[in-house]
Amino acid sequence: MCGPSGKHVLQLHFQLRNNENIDEDPFCSCRWFTHFYVVSVLWNGFLLIWLFRAEFLGGSLPSWIQHMHHALGRDSQSEDTDSQHFSVFMVLLLLWLHSCRRLAECLWTSVFSDGVIHIVQYCFGLAYYIAVGSTVLCQVPTNVRNGKEFSAQICWYHIIGVTMYIWASLHQHRCLVILANLRKSKSGKVVSLNHSVPFGDWFERVSCPHYFAEVLIYVSMAITLGLHNVTWWCVVMYVLFNQALAGVLCHEFYQKNFSSYPKHRKAFIPFVF
């Protein structure tokens, strides 16, 4: 769903335009957000299989991963534990599952408006989802087990990270369903593309709980990696600022267009911001 009540992390970061401006520059439909998740499911699924083969079946990672390790200085690190390998595998699996869920929501839950985005921004979105999965794979220790004496060592941060991931994903899905139902009848038929004020779940506290949940999902992956992975925390910070910007724009839209909008609601983080 495009526009201020949209459902995707990048939707309000991108500049939405009216259809009458399409002839000025190359634009594409807001419905093309679905392509981001198609690419993410395919690419991250491919990386997940590649990593599984390397860790459990004696395969090897591609040479470009080794080059990335060298560029990031990871080939000089001596620490190489089973928990590290398992952490990277878990995060890549969680990222793939997140993409699968979002793709399913785009196909069968979301109701997209007629908004459009610039083709350059669309291409950036595709590149982003490829880069995120590649970033996770680059966190695997350089000395891959190659199927030898690998044991999945479950640590406390794995349990906390996965629990937080499930909790945030559940609330994000509920909020996306609430947004979609604003444009549907009780029978599930789309009856309007107009914006309305959502109520229920985390919407009682913030204008954009689905954006807040997205940040929590990425934080949960940082926890699953053991809390010390600087590279992934950089990804989290990017998502945080991206989502915060989207949340502020959405909050301002609601306040401007709905005079009775609840004054106690924050834009992005409950009780804080």
C-alpha cells in the first residue's frame, strides 16, 4: 500500500507522485514493491542454500565472499566458533523467512494505491535487498567448517533474538492486516483506496507501528549475531533512520488530514518519539 498509510520500510522514504506527473520522468507503480521481496526471497534463498552446503555438506563459499572478508579485515580474525557459524546461519534464515512473509503479505494482504516511485529509487530498493543478504553471508567466519565436526551451539542470545523476531513479526503482520482492512469490506473485497485512521494493536500508541516493528526485527538479528557485530549494527542504524523518517512523514500526514486524530499517539516509538 503506497502513501502515508503504506506498509513498506521504503515507501515514505521514496518520493510519491501523482499520476499526472509520470510523463516528466521514468516512474513505476507502487505495486512494484512486491518485486523487492521476490528478489529477496530468491537471492537470500540462494545464499542460504550456499551457506548450508558449506557448513554441513563440505561445500565451499564463492570467491567473492573471500574477497569481501579480506576487504572487511575478517581474514585476520582468529576467533572461529561453532556459535559464530550458527549465528550467521540463523540470521540468514530469519532474513529469508522475513522476506517470504512480506512477499505473501504483498500478494494476498496489502492493498496498494495508485502512487508511483522514481525508477532510480526502485532500482535502489532492489540493490538494497541483494546487499543485505550478502552482508549477512560476509559475517561467516573465514574458516568454514566444510561439514566437519559442526555442532549447533545454541547460546542465550540466539534464544532472545529469535523470540524478539517472532514477537515483532507477529505485531507487524497484525498492523499490516489492520491497514489493509481499512480499504476492504467485511467480505474482503477492496472498496476504497483512500486513507483512513487505523486503530488496534500497536496503532493505539504510534502512527507507524509496522515501521517500528521493522526496526525491532533488524535489532533481533543483531542480537542473534551476538550483539557485537558492528557491520550489522550499521545496517540497523540505516533501517532506524529510514523508518524514523517514514514515521514522521506519516504522522504529520495523519495530523494534517484528520482533525480528530488521537493526540496521544507518537510517530514512531511508543511513549518516546
